[in-house]
Amino acid sequence: MRFAFPPPPSIAVPVLGTDERFPVHRIYCVGRNYEEHAKEMGFTGREPPFFFLKPADAIVVAEAGQTVDMPYPSLTQNLHHEVELVVAIGRGGQNISAAAAQAHIFGYAVGLDMTRRDLQTEMKKQGRPWCIGKAHDQSAPIGPITPAAQAPDIASAELWMQVNGIDRQRSQVSKLIWNIGEVIEHLSTAWALQPGDLIYTGTPEGVGAVCRGDIMRAGAEGLASISVRVT
Ligand code: MN
């Protein structure tokens, strides 16, 4: 095949403990999937899960043991962190039941759903799409993927996030409103999941702003933690 210009490089995330990389297909994100976060955003109760996407090339790979730079994005005065458990899909499918979901999971990672909150809020107010608030360049930092077999207790893992060494978010994956299996069940009715899909499963309470120069550290029990500098 002859391309009109060189195709963009593949987007890929390291797989912990191997020299393999996980090639990214799509990034799905779940909105308001922890009760205390739904409350801090002005909502209550259990609503059906809803989804938005980020482009695959929004990924910022945070290699184990390193601090990676993430540029402060354009247009915003209120860039928020949202720490999330990320599920990496290894086997695709449609209409996957929650009970069968585990067989489709390649592994897990810690990710940050970076959000231009001021732009998202304005789009919400106007009933417009969230893309400009959620899907900007470098909006999806992620750490190495731990294969599922090496993270057996992820459903009860603690999930945490610090800015400059101070706790901002600390919760448990067990507090997900829609658990991992249920998220995969709902998502796979709407899209055919493919190997390489990443699912950011939602953030607990404690979201807040970061500034240039801040160091964000985030982790989940049993997974590689990440360190990201806002530049
Ligand atoms: Mn989020």
C-alpha cells in the first residue's frame, strides 16, 4: 500500500513485566460511576451508565518509575484530574454479558481522565457534546498495563491520587456504581468492542484543579503507579 503521507505512529501502552506493548484501538470513558463523585457534580442516584470517547492519540504513556510531562492544554482555566481504573480489552465482542466479561479483559492500568472542567460545564449547560472538555490532546495519561491474571483483587483495590504529595482522591474500586462486568455489558451493546480498547471506568470524589508545575501521582493497589508533571 502507498500512503499519501506517512501514517501516524501506533499508539501503544507498555505491558508490565514484558517487552510487549498493548496497541490502543479506542478509549471509552464512563461518566459519573462513583456515587460520591456524582454528588459532587450535582447528581444523585443510580442512572444507567453513559459513555464518551477520547481519541486514541490522547494517550500519554507514564512509564513505570518515571515522571512524564503532560502539557497544560489550551483554552481552559480549570484543568481537573480524575483518577480512574482503566480496563484493557484483549478479546472483542458484542453483547457481552457481565458474567462473561472477565474473559475479554487483557489487564488493568491506572489512568487520568484529564478534563477541561470549565469547557465541559459550559457544554453541559448548552446541551452540547463534551468533546472539547474531555477529548483534548494529551487528555489520557495512563500507566503500564498489568495482565489480569497478575491483578486478581482489582475489584476491591484502593484507588488514589495525589498532587504534590497531598491526597486528592482516595476510594475503592468496589464503590463503582456499575462494576467492571456491568460496564462491559452495557458498552458492548452500543459498540463492538475490539482488542486494544481501553475503558476508563469513572472517577471517585475529590476531583480538582491542577496547575503548571504540579506533579500528579496516582495508583491502584496491585498496579503500577504513575507520575505526571503538568508543564
Ligand atoms: Mn472520568
